[in-house]
Amino acid sequence: MNDDWEDRVTAAWASYETYPQERAADFRAVVDALVAELPPDSPLGPFERACAWDSTGHSDRAVPLYREALDRGLAGYRGRRARIQLASSLRNTGRAEEGVALLTPELDGPSDELDDAVRAVLALCLSSLGRDREGLALVLGALAPHLPRYQRSMANYARALTHPAG
């Protein structure tokens, strides 16, 4: 899509916080109007609609839209966002195992600013499955590089949670 459309989508999302919960449908209507400008087969349409449903508390409505966006070829940064958000929505709808299966390959994918979000959502999915040690290991591993000190110690502790010595 063109820069004007991208700018208007960015502006719509920047205004999201101004919509109280009772006006969630109004926000989704803003997103729907922007999506209506896209070609019918664009993966951006279902992605933006999924984000709007998800952000307004309807993970159940978001799941099929995230899947549709990915099935239509949503890739790159938005594709990674869609997988993260889909995994979170799957967890919210009681399907954490699907979220784990979706995000685990992301741990070995190209690194970007979404790496910590991948680990955070994956940790939540793991925790929902009673796999708290694995989730904590991911969170500590993600946190360690951001600490002003103790990076090596925290990284080692994270590894030890899932790979004990001995």
C-alpha cells in the first residue's frame, strides 16, 4: 500500500487509547474503513482487522483473521507480529499448545526488535500449559541482555532452568 495509507493506519492506531471500551466498535469501524481501501486479496486487511478485534478484547474473532492474513502471504515484520499476536490470542482462547507450536520456530528465525515479544508470549503459552520453568527460562534469557550488570549470571541461570548440570 502507499505511504498515505500507512500514515493513516499509524494515526488510527495512535488514536486507539482515546476510544473507551464502550466505543470499541467505533475504533473497529475506523480500521474497517481503512481496510476497505485495500485490494480484496491483500493480507493487510485481515491483519489490521485482527489487530482491531484483538485490541478490543475479542481474541476469538482475531484468530481466524490472523490465520487468513498469514495464509494470504503476510510476511516480514507484520508477518512476525501476526504470529506473535495469533499465539497470544490462541492462548487467550484456551489453545496455548498451538501458540507454542507457532512461536517456537521464531526462536531460530532472523533476529529483530520483536525477539523479546516472541519470548514473552511463548513464556505465557508455556505457563498456561504448566511449563513454568521453560517460560521463566525464556523470560530471563530475554531480560539478561538489558540488565546493566549480571547479564552472564542471568543467562546462565536461564539455561540451568531447562538444562540442569549434572
